Amino acid sequence: MKKALVFVLVGLLAGAAAMYFLGPARFPNKIKPAEPTSFIPVTSRLDSGGDLYGYLSTEQLIRSIEGLIAQLAKSLPVEADSKEAAILPFIFNLIDKSGIKEISGLGLSNVSLPGGLQRTRMVIHHDAEKNTGLIWQAAPTGPRTLSELKLLPADTALAAFGEFRLDAVWAWIKKELEASGLADVQKFAGQAESTLAAQGVDLPKLLGSLSGSIGYIVTLDKVKTIALPGEASGITVPEPGLAIVIGTKDSTLFDLVKTKLPMAALTEKDGRKTLQFSAIPAPIPLEPCIVMSEGFVIVATSPGRAEALLQARTGTGGLAATPEFKELAAHVPDRGNGFAYLSPRLFQIYVDLIEKAATSKPEDKQIAEALFKSFPRDLKALSVMERRFDGIVWTSCHNMSLTAMVMAPMTTAAGLAAAAAGPALAQAGDKAKVNSTMATLKTLGLAIEGYLVDNAKSPQAGSPAELQTLLAPFYIKELPLKDAWGNDLLYKKTGTDGYLIASPGKDGVFKGWDQKGEYPAGQFDEDIIFYAGIFVYGPVR
């Protein structure tokens, strides 16, 4: 009995000690916010432990902006009975009902992954009870299988898809227009559908026939290339292709297009309908076609592009099966309401193109490098958007480091500033080189004049280099041999006591000794020719 009592006492003492060292006696209570926030629902969807983690409650911010807009509206110089005065409440009402004010929190996180990848998450939160705004009604709620990913061919360079309930959007717009109190706006709302109906377009039926999925796919052929026209002639890039994909429930959209564009040739095969148009002269192959197949209408730049999408859908030549895509897809949700994809080929080709175009001018190459040095040359990304009951979650897997993401806007701004200032700076530099070159020619001319006085004839030499043995160091300490651009100076003896010295200008190409007169300043490739204290050919001074 005594032993049991001892054990109980020891247990109580141990519990008291634990409460002291681990409980409120050692750790004070957490601060409770005066107003509830969306902190927990937002941060629960972020990735912790990375190099970026942030939350912002937007409710107070939105209220402040709302108050500022109200103050601005009161201060606008409009008459009470004017059209402007009637329009302002309508505009503010649209902003109120858009759903922007229902956003209650924002979250952002970034985590480094193996293989140089990054996972970035952005959360836009709103209370589930506040679901009346347009931006929350425009898209279906709840992630789904992203079947459009199967449409991407292996040579996809850029693609994006999203879901939009266009019938709900139009119903919302029509309702707000009718309730606007503005005669012209109400008239438009009442006549829009009837006007289209007179043109053979049943707008409610058309919008109701769309599934809501819409997107685009840009491809870059891995074999075929095209030459860029104009000044960039000689530079080739992979042949591009474009397809716009619209999800449909039936053939309403396709039948409407067929009726409105009777010049297109219609073919039907294996449950697929195709409208083929005549080829259009363009820098890229352009044979537009419209294809309807299994719940999609595809508008493509050529039949080959549409066929590539449909082949990918059957599992042949699709992007989803490539190791590169699988690596990105492993770190984003496999279900959502939209996605965006960027291939590393696109940015690599873009950077190469800029560098090729800039090779003729060092200053342009420096500007190109400044613009792109913050980005990986093989920039790639896959992002998935989930429309949840309480907001939107964007998850992106990419290979741009946090440092690059932060520095990119600053570097790009600096690069653009350099691009804007580059030509002016380069021209100022060339003007200075013109002045320096003309001063050099004068100095060399003085040395030759000194030799002429002593010898009653001009030096017998074929170039400034040969003049060195005749003029240095007696008539000149060090003979200049090059102009300010680094090009070799030229010398010619004329008659017994005549001579000419010249610079070939910035381009280094000398066009002959017979040139005379002046040319406008700023033509830096023109030659500069000097004789006996005067410039017989040079810029206007």
C-alpha cells in the first residue's frame, strides 16, 4: 500500500514538473487576432520548409481600396445629372459584383526540389459562403482529370487551357446590363441576342453547347525550319504551328462555322468532320482547317497540326509520355481546372535568335545577355490551376530559382533601359572616336610637314608603318598607326611634296583617295582624309 502511494506521489510530481517545463508556465499563450482571418485555410495549402513562405490577409486592404475609390468618385468633377454621373455607380456596381472584393487572403510558397527544379504555390482564398462574384461563377468548382494534356504533341512549345462557363458569364452580364438603369446599356442587353438571331446565331444555344474548356497549343517542328524574312534574312527557326481547341457538347459550333463559311471543303472520316480552307500566302505554311472530333473543335494552321493533336490523344507521339514532361508533372496535381506548359526549347530558341541577331554589334550582344542572364537557358514550367470551393490554388513546377525570380524583373528592366539607351550611348562613343581620329590625323600631318620643310619633299613610304623609320623619333616621338576604332591608318605620297593620310572609318573599309567634300556628321562608316592642315574629305564640323 505504501509502495503504491509512493508511485502515485512520484507520478503527480512528474506530471507537475512536465506541466511547468512544457506547459503555459514556460510557453506563453499565442496571440489571438482581434478579427478572424483566412490564415489557416491559406497556409494549409502552401509548402513549408522552403525558401519562400508568405501570407497576406486582404480584407482590410480591400476595404481601404474601396474607401479610396469612394472618395475619388466623390471628388470627380461631374455634374449630378450628367451621363458620367449615371455611369459611375454602374461601374462601381460591376466591381462590387465581380468577386474581387470577396478575396480574403493570398498565400505564396516556394520549395527547391531535386534536379534543379522548384515548386511554387499560390493560393487565392475567399469564403465559401461568399460565392456570388463573377470570377467564382465563371469556372466550375472542383478539380477534374486534365484530359486536354493528352492533346499535346511531343513538339509542343507552349500551351495553356482553362475552364470558363461562358453561358453563366453571359447570363451574369445580361442581368447586370438590364439592371444598370442606363437606357443605351439596357437597349444593348435587350437586343444583343435578337440581333445575332437575325444573323442565324442562337447565342444561348451556342454558349450552352460549349463544355467550357478552351486553350491553345503552339508547336515548333523538330525537323522543318523556316527562314525569317526582312532584316533577319538568313536566320532560320523551327517551323511553328498553332491550334486553338474548344471543348463542345455537340456539333452546334461546328455546324455554325460550316454555314457561315461555305467556301471550306467538308470531309467526314472515322467520326471526324473537317473543314479545309485554301492555303494562305504567309511566311509560315498556312492551310487553315477546322476539325471536330470527340468533344473538341480544333482550329489549326494546317491539317498536319490538327492530326498531331489527335494522334497524341490516342497515345502516339504525345508530350505526356516524354521523360521531360513526366519530371515536371510529378510535382504538380494530376487533377485541376486548367494548366499551362512551357517547353525549354522555346526559350532556348528565343535566346539563340536574339544572340544571332546581335552578333554584328557587340553592344547589342551585351544588351541581349543582360536581358536573359537571370533566366536558365532551358527555362521550363508546368502549372496546374485548381478551382476549389474556397478559392484557387496554382501549383507550378519549374527550373527558375528564387533568386532568378526576384532578380528577373530588375535585370529585365536594366536590360530594357540599356536597350533604349544603347543606340544613343553608342552614337556618342562613335562621335568621340571621330574627334579622336581627326586629332590623330592632324598630329601625323604636323610630323610630315616638319619632314617636308627639312627635306623639300614628302616622305617616300607606302604606309604609316613605313613612315616610322623616317619620322620617329625626330619629327614625332611615337607615330600613331591606328585610328580610334583600331583600324590601320593609310598614307599616300602625291607628287614631290604632296601627301594624303586617311582613316577608313568605323567599318574599316577604305573607299578611295579621290573622295572630296563634307558629309553629315553621324555617318561613322565614311572615310576621313587629311592633307596639309585641312580635311579634304570628312564630316561637317
